[in-house]
Amino acid sequence: MSDLLHDPTPTPLALLLMGKGADPASERGVECPGDLPAASDPGLVERARAARAALAERVFILGHHYQRDEVIEFADVTGDSFKLAQQAAAHPDAEFIVFCGVHFMAESADILTSPNQQVILPDLAAGCSMADMADIAQVEDCWDVLTEAGIADVTIPITYMNSTAAIKAFTGRHGGSVCTSSNAQRSLEWAFARGEKVLFMPDQHLGRNTAVLDLGLSLDDCVVFNPLKPGGGLSADELRAAKVILWRGHCSVHGRFTADEVDEVRVRVPGVNVIVHPECTNEVVVKADFVGSTEAIITTISAAEPGTAWAVGTELNLVKRLAKANPDKTVVYLDRTVCFCSTMNRIDLPHLVWVLESLVADKVVNRIEVDADTKHWAKVALDRMLALPGAAATRD
């Protein structure tokens, strides 16, 4: 394992990035309605095992790839967000679904699971900065702008899986579909078969990379709608000329990687293969050797020849786990600095123990519930995605 895969110096910023600090101004919540066990409690692992055993088949624990090792240890299944939501739906006998991920993922699980199942997020502060960049009121205002420009009726909305249930429902109501990073191309092709333009939310980079690199459109065919500016910062003529209207959102982790870092790692690690997530900027993606979803990155490195070297542009917890799982290869982190997903890292062993022990005591905490109307229309959008060719291979 490379010496680049080290934990950050515990500065206030680094602690926040690791999920050990709090930013009350931007997070959904930073308090639990009960007492968390101390992180220093030497009995935490045994407490988690005991609670898990007591609940038996009543609970099903989902662990996202970006979670800490201490949490992944107790997951019944690991994967990307959509795979995990599907797995939850595939276990209807589990009374409780504990989703060790972020808020929009738990919402997706609640949309897909049966009414008798309860979805729980161990820490309500575990949100997603990208998903939160597209507020439903802002998206509705955007649609009004498109309507005034005379293009709403020829625009098909496509929302990335990393969006709130409200945005998925908006997409469903307006004839659009959800997409993942692995089927974004098929989703855009589906949309262009039904309309002249696409409104792609909330990740501008995935939308741009798919439109330009997979569909062959030009960068000039894409415009960025900034919800913080009047009219999105675009004129009616610019909107009418565009083929893809990108929402001004991004992943706080993948957006950090730079083209200079790709150049630098090639010098530092001769013969290295650079593999990055399509949520990275276009400048990074065009310089990489491989681009793929989280599952694709894992599969590619696992299947690679022994002795090969890989620089990975995605979340650090996953990169560290890949390095450990592939000792016959050199696996390094593309960025020299810390790049944990700060909100994903809020899910830790104390939160998991607190949730499980609460369930043992017949107390449901931090339940995530999507209202019936939102659930209906969000599922419409999800079902459209699942009807796409090759949907069985859909991954985030």
C-alpha cells in the first residue's frame, strides 16, 4: 500500500472532512435524540455484535463503498447507492433497513421497499452536498425560466441518482428519468429520442462528460444553469441554442481532482493507469486512462494484471480498501491531500451501535420517510430508468 494513503493531520478542517466535526449552518442536523456511546468505548465492537445478533433477521444493514471500515464490517451487503436500495427491496422480510450512507440513499431505499419496512439513517447529518445543490424550489423556478423561454415542452429532465426524492419526483412528473453514472449515456439517448433538449441535474460534470465524450456533442452545446442567478445566469437565446442544460452542482470529493494531479502522478508513478469517476471535471476525465462508476473502478482494478499500478480518483475510504484488497498491485490516491466524503464519514461505529441498541429496545430512531405523492412520482422516474436497455447492469 502506498504511503500516500494516510489519514490527514487533525486540523479543524480535516476533522470536518472526516466527519468528526460539525457545520450547523449547512448540515441537516448535528444532534441525536439520544446519548451516543463514546467513540473511545473499547466495547463498541462487541456491543454492535450483540445488538446485531439480538435483532437477527429483523434488521438488514447496508454499507456504501465510501463508508469507514468499522462500519463496513457490520454490513450485510456493500455497494453503490442504487444497488443497496435494490438489495433492501429484495429483502422484504427485514423489518428494519439500516442504511449506512447518506440521506438521498435512504430516501431511495424507502421509495423501493415495502410499507412494512422502516428505513433508518444512523446520523441525520449525513447528507450529500451534491444532492443539496438542487433544491426543489430552485428546480421549479428553473422550469418556469425554461417555460418562459418557450423550451420546456421540448426539454426532458434527467436527474442523477444522487438527488433528493423531491427532485426525482419532479423528474417523474415532467416525463423524465433517473440515471446512474453507468447508464447516463443510455438515459441521455432515451431523452433525446423524446425531446430536443435535456435538463441534467444535479451534477454538471457527469452531464457534461456524458454529452461530450459519449454522445459526441460539443462543449458549446452545453450551458450551466446557476440557480443563484436570475434566469440561471443565461439568456433566453442561450437556453434555446443549448442541447444540454446542466445544473450547477458537483461532488465535493470528485470535483477536487485536477488535471495537474494527473500529470504529476504519471511522473511520480511511471506506467501508472489513471482511473477516475465520471463526476470528475472534464479536464480530469479526458486525461485519465479509464473512467467508470464506483463498481466499475472496483471491478477494473480487481481484474487487472498483478504488478500494474493504479492512481484512483474517487473517495479515499474506497481507495484505501482497494489498496488493501489488491496487494499484488500498486494502488495510490490521485490527490496528495485528504478527500474523504465528509458527510458519509459521519456514519461511524457509535452511531451504528446507538441505532442498533435502540432497535433492540423497541425504539426506532432517525427513520427516513418519503411522503406518498413524492414516492409515487419518484418511482415513476426510477421505473423509466429500469426500463432502459441493459438496466440490470445499472450502477452508480
